[in-house]
Amino acid sequence: MKINWGTAIVMAFAAFIAFILYFVFIASTDNRAEHDLVTEDYYKEELAYQKEINAQTNASKLSTPIKIIKGEEGLIIYIPEEFNTQNTKGTVSLYRPSNKQLDFDLPLSWSKSHLLIPDKRLLDGRWDIKIYWVYKEKAYLHKESIVY
């Protein structure tokens, strides 16, 4: 059977379309590719982004920045001494990009001038830390990615 050029072009297009459909099927059913949003209320959080920018600017103007150190007992977060621990309110959010079931939030409770996150709460790997606090009606935000 002799195939002319018109038939060959149609067969090439059909083969290409079949390949693309196969690729889309494999990519969308693969369990390794999770398609979760970073947060459940993504659009609601997007509206509050300017407040977040202002809080980050406030935190960057501090004379002593926040320090996050991996210690023997766990992760230690040191705050500047200029903040009165009784008047400081906020949260520490730890986000695990590879597994949202490991994400957790802690209320900001300083003991002395630091906060200890126990070693048993953290697995090895990358963590995104967001520390948000309010002191004298002024918001502060510190974001940092660490490998624990």
C-alpha cells in the first residue's frame, strides 16, 4: 500500500496528539505530583498581602534581627531584647513544603528572650518559618527558610 504525503501528515498529527494525551494522563494520575495549594484560603490571604509587606518592613528595621538557631533540644528562636515579653502577642507558623500534614502553628510565648520548638516536632528537611507578632499595636513579620 502506497502512502501519499497528505496521509502521512494526518498520521503524524494523530501520533503527536496521542502522545500528548498519554503524557497528560500519566502526569495527572501520578501520585508523586500533588497539586495542593500552599494554603486553603489562598485568595483571602492574597488580599492581606500589603499588611504582610508592612510588617516585614517593620521587622527589617529592627536594630537586632531575629535569630533562628538549631540547638541540642530543638529549634531556638531569639527575639530582640527591646520587646517586652508580656506585651508581645503573635504566632510562629512552620510550613513543610513537601508534606502539609506536618505544618503547625504555635502561639508566641517567650521564655526569657527565646522560644524553643522541641526537636521531636521537627523532621529533617526544609521548613519555612513565619514569625508574626504585634508589639504596642505595631505588626512585625519575619520569614525564613531553613534546612533542619
